[in-house]
Amino acid sequence: MAHRVLITGASGYLGGDLLARLPGSNLHSYEKLYALVRTDAQADAVKKYGAEPLKFAVNNQAEVHDAIVKNGITIVFFLIDALKKDSQAMFINALAEVRKATGKDVHFLHTSGAKIFSGLAGAPTDGPLLDTRPDLYEVQKEQKDPFGYMQEAVETNNAIIELAEAMGVKAYIFAPCIVYGKSEGFGNPISKQTVAIVKAAKAAGGVYSPNKQRPTWPVCHISDNSTLYIRILRGILAGEDIGSGKSGYFLASPGSVAWDDIYAAMAEALARRGVIGNATVEKATDAYLEKMAAGIGCPKEMVVVQLGGSCTFTPEHGAKIGWKAQYRPEHILEAADEEVDLILANL
């Protein structure tokens, strides 16, 4: 069954890398590939990867409906808003109409984030939280964000699962984590998470930990993040039962590392370049938290949300469908020099 695929967020860090890697992935079983764009320059850029540009407002139901229904799109990879659910609902409703008109299976992949499955969003951290856990949907339904920042994102995950199930759309929740490495796309080349560490360090004059203990967080090289997207797409195109809906959660990661180790590796790289005075990593006092907050543009209380926290979300689903990461978790530490150079060149 031929599918028509839409990738949103093509000018972003993750979406750009995904789009750039699709031509070399030997995915020949889709009928047409579309990419959402905002400008003529972006339209020209996506054509180089074999995608037809589509320009429409993602928060306008009529425009979303026309883009999906008139083009017969059956698969949407949504990479532009992890927090709110309004646009996603428009896409799901439009996909349901395509299904009704054509009888084809339709699919919606929502890009969420590991943070939404972390202690920062009220998820349990007393043991591994598998992305294949049978009651993961129920776990998310019970989560209460202690900061009030990500509750809407948690509820967005749940709303997508619920609406898609009601409308006969197969849904997938894809969770990137700390992603690092240079994007191969035409747009943003750098990650948000590692950039925040550098910005905070420059503002504070050193690297300081906002964590009270030694928590860990899942990590992933951007190329591995993209290959999981592609493996999911390959499975959809082949008609495989890869798991969807309440069984459709995917964490893109080979495993976790301690924040303290990430801080130390970044501090050494920054110190070698004279960006900070020395590579010592200390606990952040209130005074340093204020400086870090100014550097990354958030309230002092939110620094830990941007640069720390505990996440025991554990990958299993990708491996079960045949995905394997090229880089082990510790590679992020070995790549710190390259990552810092990339960030400093693009700040």
C-alpha cells in the first residue's frame, strides 16, 4: 500500500537531520515525500532531499485539512511542538478523514521528549521506566509536574493517544533525549540541551551543577536519533506491527550517563578554549544559579529543568523492532571537544 509522507520541522535540528538522511536510507516504498516549510528558501532546500515543499499554517484547521486531505497524506511525522496539542489534533482529524475516504491505514508520530518522562515532569525515578512498559500510558495519566512547566506536555502525549485511538489513527510517541552532534540538515545545526550548558557556563564563569545528587539522563547521537525515526517509518511502510497507541512509545537512546560526567567533559573543553577559568565543577549556589538563569533566559528555579534532573526512562522498544545505535552512551563524553567547538561557532 503506497503511502504519502509529511515531515514537519524540516529546518530544525532533528527534523533537518532526518530529512537529510532519508535519501540514503533505501526507503523506496512510499509514493511521495512532503516537507512543511515557512519560506521560499526552505522550499528550495527540501527539494534537494527529494521532498515536495508544503506551506500552510499548522494552527489553522482548514489549512491543515486541505494540506493533508487534498494531498492524500497518510503518514505525518510531527517534530515542531512537544508542549501543546492543538495542532496535533488538527492533523489527526485530517488523517482520519483520509482513512475514511481511502480505506488506507494512517499514522501520526508525535515528537515528545525524555524530559516529559522524567522526575521533572512527575514520572517515577525509583527504577527503570521502560518505553515498553505496558501501563506507560497510565503512568503518564498519573504524573503531576512539580514545576508546572511540563504538565501540558504530559497531557499532550495522553491526548494524542486518546484522540488517535478514537479516530482510527495509529499514533506513536517518539522521545528524543539529550541529543548531540551536528545536524546534517540545512537549518539549525546544534542541539538545545548542550547549548544550554555552554550558555550557562559562559554567564556564570564556570560549570556548576544544579543537581542535589548524581542523577543520570539518557543520551543519543543525532545520527542514531534519526535512524530510529527511519526504522519506525520503514516498519510503517512495510505494514509491520511495530506497536502503536498505548504500545507506541519509543525512547531514542542507547543508554544513560550521569549529568556530572557531562558537566565535567564540557567544562574541560570550555576551559581549554579559555571560555571559563578552570574545569572544576561545583554545586551551584543561589548566586551562580542566578547567573546561569540569566545566561539561558529562565527563572532561577527553572535552571535544573534546563540543565539537570533525573530521568530513568529506559529504551527497549527500538531494539525490539531491529534498531541499534551506532554510538554507545559514553560517546557524548568523548565528543565534548567537538560539541563545544560546534556550539561556540553557532552561538
